[in-house]
Amino acid sequence: MTSKILVLDRSEELAEQVRAVMAEVDYAPEVVPCTKVGSLAHVQEHEGPFALVLAGPSLGTRAGLKRLAALHREMAHSAFLIAFDHRPDASLRDIVQVGAIDLVEVPADDATLRHAIRRALEYAEARRRTQVVLTQPAPGPGQEAPTVARIFTVCSATGGCGKTFYATNMAMFLAKNSDKRVALVDFDLQFGEVTTALRLSPTYTIVDAITPAGDEEDENGEGTELMAHIEDYLVHYDNSFWTLPAPREPSQADYITPMDATRVLEALRTRFDYIVVDTPTALAETVLAAFDLSEHLFVMATLDLPSVRNLGLFLQTLQKLQIASDNVSLILNKVEKDVGIDVGDIVKLFPHGFRSTLPYAKEVSRSINLGKPVIAGYPESEVSKRIVEGLMPFLPGDVPVGAMPAQGQPAAAGGFARLFKRKP
């Protein structure tokens, strides 16, 4: 079936250029222009579905971006690409809510536009394949159930919360307590610390995996080498789990797009059962790509006012990104006594509760200096026991449950609005 591209712009000029540049591609997608947003519902009904929505410069206003954000919620399975001829008169939050996987400055030459569209269509196809697997009916008698890798992403709104510490321990826990294959991906593309924390000396990084020289294209313009040889770029840690390192140089992060992040995770899903993703503090587009494919998010915070305040703002952002609160667990790290804040007071601010409260422990520093996850180096320590207890529900055969509060009873089920209440 031929892919369809919907081009939204007051002028048909962009649609005409798209039609011309894509006519040279073997799979030549159908291009459908829409010059009036008011007629969009009619176009969707009679011309859809669309693999790609390309929004032109006329949508580059605050109001236009809000319309695109609403459209993205309605067309969750379509990829969104935005073409701007000037800096949008809108906040970063407005742009993020659109869910665009890339921005293209126009006027653009044919090669640049074709490349951006092709990558966006690859992204849409990857999402479609994932959705097909997730919605397959239960296998019949004698049929083998399809394997869908479970992706867990560790994130935070504040630096120094222990994301890498928790991600490495999660990967070790899953590898040692199941017969499943586990991969740890370092998406902190500028200052990733996974290889340092594990004392690894990798030959390759994520940059080597996604560069064109390592990803030949088939006749449809889709990468084949990455999917077939993703394991060649990983490094094995202690016969336990595999790791895809971050770039060696911070400047190399610019070479990795949200589409690349999606391709990497999709390739790993074909080889592994669990994928743990370590992320930077910022909500970069590559991080949002990981969120898109993740089954569960683990949000880290520490016992101090800036971290607690930013945790609330972070959860509000997740709510706006349409991420269900049931798919999020809170982790309170580096908990100490007599620091001016009581854990019980923090729990009252977040009624959904914390899956784990991890004490400040010397064993953590020792394990990092040894290059070994604390649950492996000091399994009898209190911090190790709490990590294990919090992760037990995610082992094979167990259904993930809601976050467990550190004190008191869990609040009634609900959205993020109750997680960080503000007085009127």
C-alpha cells in the first residue's frame, strides 16, 4: 500500500515541491495538499490515513502549533514534520506538544527535503510495525506468542539524581534475575556516563551504529545494516547485559536525530527482551522518542527542594505529553536524615507515591569506583535491597503495578494533576 503524505499549508507551493521530489523515489508516496485547516476533517475522512503530516510555514504561529498538537493527538500513528521559514512565535513547550520528529527550514533544496521526508516515513513505518505487534491477537493453540521487548526509561528533571546509577542497577537486576537478554542504551548523548560507571572501554558508540557508512539502504530507502548488525556495536558487561555507549565527544550528539533514536530502539527490540534507557536531564527530542516507545518511565529525584519542585513540573509536562501516570514510577534517591526535609512531607506532595526511597549509602560510591552496580557488589546493603524490592514486579510473569508509597496508603487512581497540587 502506497504511503500518503498530508501537506498542511495555505499555499500549495510546498505540496508541489514535495510531490516533485518524491516522484523520483521508487515507492513514490501520494501527496495530498490541504490549504484550509477548517476542511481537515473532510480530508482525513476521505483521503486518510496518512503516514506523514507535513506542516508548512503558515502553521508556525502559536495558534497554528496548538492546532497541530491537537491534530497529533488525533493522528497518533502519523509522523509529524514541520517546515518553518522563520523562528516560530511560540514556546519550546508548544513545539514539543506537536510531537514533530524533525524541523525543516524552508525554502529547502530538493535533496534536503527528500531526506527529511524519507526519514519521517521510516519513523512512521517503524511505529506502524510496533503497533501491529502490540495489537496482535493472542496466539492460538500450538502457536508461539510474539516477543515484544519491554523498554524502561530512566529520567529526571534535575541533574545529579542518580539516573545512570539506577539504570545500570536495573539492567543488572533484570539480567541476573531472569533468563532474558538485556540491553542498556546511553541516550545522554553529550555527557553519558554508563561506560565510565561500568569501567568499559568500548570500540564503538551509538554514532558508529547510525552513521550512513554502517547503515546501507535497500531499494526502498530503508536502513538494513543497523537492524541486522546492531549487536556488533554493543559491549558486553560481566556476562550479564549489553551496552550501547554514548558518543565519545559531546559535539557528536548533533549527528543523532529522534529518528535515529527510534531506529536504534527498534533494532534492539529484535534482539533483546529488556531495554533500559539512560537519559540526560533535558527533555531533548531523542528523549521524547524514547518515551514514545517506553512501557514504563522511572523518574528520579533527590531529597532537596530544587529537585522536588522540578519533579512536580516534570510530571506536569509528562501529563501534557499524554503519558499515563500508571506508566510512571517515582524514585527518591540519596535520602538522608536531618537535612531539613522529611520524607513524609514529600510523599504528601506526591500522593501517587514513590516506588522506592533509596538511602544515601557509602556502598554506592564504592560500587561506582569499582565499576560495578551496587546490587552486584553489595547485595546485602540496604540500598540494594530497596532497589530489588522496587524492581521485582517487572520480572517476567509479573504484571507491573502502580508505584508504592514510601509512607502511608496509596492515593486513589488518577492522573498527574494530583501528583503536585498547588493551592489556588
